[in-house]
Amino acid sequence: MSVPKFWDPPEYQNVGGMRNFVGKHGNILMTKSEALSIGSTVKLDCDTELETTFVAISSYHNNECPNMAQLIFSRANCPQRIHVTVADQVDEGDVKCSKPKVPCEEDPTH
């Protein structure tokens, strides 16, 4: 298995890199201003820009994962602010988390 390199943009090299900037390599918690500086935002209308929420799902042979991912968006007050990523470990015959029961193209409200 290969894992992508940790995100470490050039603008943080002058402070020892991203891992040093966000918590001194795990020795302290990030401050609110540090966390806000690396987050993303979404523009809802001409005047409103809000922070996004990142959800990471680790799924191990979980046939209910597509339902869980769908629930995250269906229960959100503002689903366009949600970013979901899935580490999906499946065997042949398992349901993949990325495969919803009803594709978005058929029912975008589902």
C-alpha cells in the first residue's frame, strides 16, 4: 500500500513545514487561528463565505457505508459545506462506499 505524501505547501517551509506549524509535530494542539488558516471555505452567495467541514470515513467491509455517507449530506443544513473522503477496504462482493444505492444523476436530492 502506498500513502500520499503529507500535504506540505511551500508557504509553510519558513516555519519548519506544515507538521511543525500545526502542533509542533503532534506535541501540542493547533490553535484556532492555525486551524482556520489551513481550512477551506465555500461561497454560498455574493456576501456569504463559510468554512467547510471535512469528514473522513474509514470503512472496513462495511456494507452500510454508502448509507452513512448519504446521511451526512442529507442531515446537513448546508451540504455544500461538507467534504467527505473515504478509505474503503473491501473484498470482492462487498458494497463500495463510493457506490450509492441511487446515483446522484438519477436523484440529486437522495
